[in-house]
Amino acid sequence: MPNCKFGTPDNLKTETEKNIMAHATTARLTPDSPWPAQGEWSYEDYLNLPDNGCRYEIIEGVLYVTNAPDIDHQFIVVKIVSQIEQFVAGNKLGYVLTAPFEVHLSEKSRPVQPDVLFITSERWPGSGAKYFEGAPDLVAEVLSPSSRRTDQVIKFIAYEQAKVPEYWIADPKTRSVQVFALDGEEYALSGEFAGEEVIESRILTGLKIVTASLFISS
């Protein structure tokens, strides 16, 4: 597994650059190639990155790099997807996807790869689409040591600015889920759930998930 370094916008570029150069495999990726400064990354730059198992995202022109997730993270992702998918499919509401899949929130924030996203039938891009353009109807992120700040701050702001109607943050450490709903221009916490409490969604009205069911039994 590659060691995908992660850091804040102030120190990420150096670590990212080392990682990219260490895994460069094409003529377009050489030690002599100039890489953009943080804040200036574009989707075209992203397309030149090596396919080395790391997850690359660009948010407001800043490149973020994370390792492959651990078993706890993926367990939660699968549980969220399976339970939302069952409800969505049963009510013919739309489609549920999981990373890696590109979401293009804006010109400067693409691609972003939410752990889980829901798209209504009316907005579904159709078979063969390489990415989804715009704000999904619901996104969920599962916190991990390398992504905690990104999910709680960087992506929070990006999803809010893109007007994603609902944002879930699942925390394996506290075994809880926060649900934020867009209220005008900003997110408001509509609920924080743990244990046997039932998660409720404003976007998926009628969906009921017991919070504890999303986490590996201790």
C-alpha cells in the first residue's frame, strides 16, 4: 500500500510532491515537471497524477492526498450505503454511490470524492458518466485519522458553498453520526445520533437507521 502523505494546505505540497515523484510512471510525470502551488491545482493537473492507490481530491485549488481507508472506515461506508440504498430503491427515489467516484462541485473543487453520495432520479447523469457535476442531494463522510480535519472543516465548507442539501459525518471513535442540513446559505446541525438512536434525514424523509447498526460491535 502506498504511503500517501496528508497535511494542511500550508505543508501538503512538499509531501505531495515527494509522493508524486516517487510514483511517477509516465513521460508527463518527471522530476523536472513543474507542479502547481497549493491553491492553483486544476482538474487538468489532476488528470496527470499517477494511479498509485492514493485518493486525490482538489478543493478550492488545493490538492489533498489520503491513504486507502482501514477496515472500520469501510465497514461503516458499506453499512450506510446498504441501508440508504435499500430505502432509496424501495421508494424509487434515485441512486446511491460510493468512492471512488468523481464529483465536480465547481471549477476549482473537482474532483471531490465523497465516501457516500445520493443523487435523485431526476438528476442522475446516466450510464457511462465519468463524474457527477454539481451538488449531490446528500453526501456522507466517515472520519479517519488522516481525513478528520478535511471532512470536518475543508469538505464541510466546500459542500456548504456548493449547496449540498444534507451532509452526514460518521465518527468511528465516538460511534456517532452528525447530520447537517442546509438552512439558507449555511449548514445547521439537524441531529447528532448515537447508540440506539434513530438517524433521520430531511432529504430522505422516512429513512430510519439505528446508529449502532453502522459500527463494528465492540
